[in-house]
Amino acid sequence: MNWIISIIILLLLGGLAYWLLVTTEGVFLGRRVVVWLYDLTAHKYDDIKEFEPEWEQFFIAHPVMHKLDSVRAPLILDVATGTGRVPFILLEEPLFHGRVVGIDPSRKMLKLAAEKLRPFSHRAPLIQQTANALPFPDNSFDAVTCIEALEFFPSDIDALREMVRVLRPGGLLFVTRRRGWEGKAFLARYRPVKEFEATLTNFGLEDVNTQPWQFAYDQVFARKR
């Protein structure tokens, strides 16, 4: 009987560790753990994600370019840029003539991003920085993007408030939100669609539009009034 109890305890502890370190990527253990985990996995991050260039262009680059088609050379901020996913797919587009500033707290992720973006380095500055206090003046960017990252910030509300602050009037906000059981695994940090959209509206955004994207994510677009 004792061995059965031991196995149950081990399974529970294993499940708890998986939830804390894999499902929620350390967010309940604090910012330092989150950054440490990203530093630890940076070298294989792109392989884990299995990014498909055609899908990335269709679902990320093209919508952003379409919604910014009135801006000849947009200045974009990519929050939690990681290995430079968003800057790379945008700068690879021949018709994109803007610049993309990437910020991320993980030094090793930024090192990989710098290597990936070397051909575009003059159009893709990278800054080691957290999202809760962006080092930019108000109304600086034509667009702000944040892909698959909001849930891992100490406060998604603080981060969103900062993103809106640095966004120019009429500028585009493009973020993602967790959905389904993976979203609800974040417990009180999970925000249903209507609550999330209401948060953006309260921050001075309009034309808020949520649409399904991946199995675990929605895409959310909005404009600053």
C-alpha cells in the first residue's frame, strides 16, 4: 500500500512540476524563472515551435502589412521578440519598407535574434528590456505586436497599458491570447474573450477584433483612438 501512495505522490509532484515549468512556463514562480527558462531553451526554441515560414507570412506578416498599408515605412515595436520571429518575417517581405524594434528580457534569445536578423540589422534594433516599463516616449510606434507572450508577463495589464502608451493615435495593436484548456491552466490570469476585449477598450482602443488562430491562441487586433 505504501508504494502505491508513493507513486501517487510522485505523479502529483510530476504533474505540478509540468504545470509550473512547461504549461505555464514558470510564470507562477516569478519573472526570473521565466527568463531563466527562456535562456535555457533559447538554442532550441525555434525547433520546439516548428515555425512554418508560409504560415508565419500568411497569419502574421500579411495581416500587419495590410492593416498598415497607408504607412509607407512603419515603425513597429515587437514586445517579447524572442529569437526575432516577427521582425524576421516582416523584413523578409520585399514590400515591407519599415523598421522593427525588438525587446526581450532574455539575453540568449536576443543573441539568436541578432544572428537571425544580421542581414537586416540596420532595420531591426534589439533591446534587452521587460515589457512593464517600455523605454520609449508616448506615441512612438505605428504598430505594436506581442505574439504568444502576454500570459508570461508578471502583469499582462501593465504590459498592455505600456504598449498602448507608446502606440501612436490610429496605430495598430496586434497581440495574442491563450484560449481553451491551455488558457484556463493560467487560473486567475486567464481572461475570456469579452473580458480581454473590454480591457483593450478601456485602454483607449477601438475596432477590437478577436479571431481564432492556433489551437491554443487567438489573434487580437485593435486600433488606438
